[in-house]
Amino acid sequence: MSESGLNPPPEELQFQVAEPLSSPEQTTAPVCVACKQPIGPTYYHAQGQVVCPQCADRIRSGQQSPPPLSLARAFLYGAGAALGGCLLYATVSIVTGLEIGLIAIVVGVMVGKAIRHASRGLGGRPQQIMAVLLTYFAITSSYIPVIIYHAAKNRPATTSTAQVRNADGTNKPSTTDPDKPPMSFGRAIGFLLLIAAAAPFLSLTQGVSGLITLFIIFIGLQRAWRLTGRSELLVMGPYETVPAA
């Protein structure tokens, strides 16, 4: 019998196509639909499919709630994946000059799989909420490096223009208030985060392309939600295998 570590996780099992326990053409023992190993003296039904006792236990354990302490581990893994997705999104946007919304789906998969792995293959509503929030944060915060990049890129032209105006001898009033203190770093980051959080909805001003961008982001969030959900499979049994006549 195969080791449990070599078996697919419960959420990847296929239960759409029924496989009978035996058939007239079948000369060998029936096999488990999950691990493909021969069925012993007892078997179970999972969504109408035949599974061995070991896989039935795995399916049942996969439907349990993760321990509360695993949320901290899941957050660390998910935050790391979100940071990687943010850098990926921003890098592609800076290099290509285009906002490729399909990367939002990749980010959702990255965050969802990271949280699922950190939760030992278990899922639940807290993990789903965490995955959606981290995915949205990764997508929206990717606008911040892009804004900083373009601001730094355009700064030399703005500075040279100001120097020419100051050197031509005209007494043009300054648009900046010398008595006003500069914005602190924390306030600047907070302001950029607010703009980034609203950026996907501001894209609605672009018409159809803005709607498509929002729809793709929704798909990315949906992927993160599904990857961290709890499997709901009905396991019944045990049943005894009927020996062949």
C-alpha cells in the first residue's frame, strides 16, 4: 500500500466520474479512486466513489478546521507570497509599461497555495478571508512602486525647469509654502496606500478596459478564496467487499 505522503491532497481528488466497485471485465481487485491501490476487505464511499479506509481517513481529516495557532504561520506564508506577487506585478508594469491584469490571477494562486501549505493542507473561513485580503493588498500595493518609479524618473526634468525659471531674473512667486512642514514618511506611505487601495476602482474611468481589469482582479480573489476553502465531501461506510463468485 502506498505511503500517505504520496497520495494527492483531498481537495485535488476527482469525484465527478463514478467508477463501479467491480465490472464483468474486471479480473483484478477493484482499486481506490484516490490512491489507485487495490481495495481490501473494507471500503468507503466518498461522493459515490470507492475509496480505501486510509484515503477515507485522509478525506475526513482534510475537512477538519486548522488549529488556531496555524493562523500565524499561514499569515507569514501568505504575506511572503503577497510580497512576491506585489513585486512581480510592479516589475511587469514598469518593464512593459502596461498593466497586465492577468497577473492578478497568478497572485491569487500564489497566496492561496502558500496559506494552504502553511495550514498543513487544511482550509477554513479564516484562511479564506486572509487569502482574499492579502491578495487584494498585493495587487493594489503594486501601484506604489510604479508611482515612485515614474515620480523619480520625471524628477530631473522638473528640477531643471525650476532652475531655468529661477535663473532668468523674473520674480515669479513660488508655488510652495516655505512655512509648511514637509509630509512625514509615515503619512506619505499611508497616503500612497489609500490611493493604491482605490486604484482598481479608479480604473472604471477607463471604460470597458477598467471593467475588464476589475473582473480579472475578482477572478484572482476568487482563486485565493477557493484554494483555501474547506473540502466538503460526504464519506460513508465502512462496507465489506463482496467476494467474487
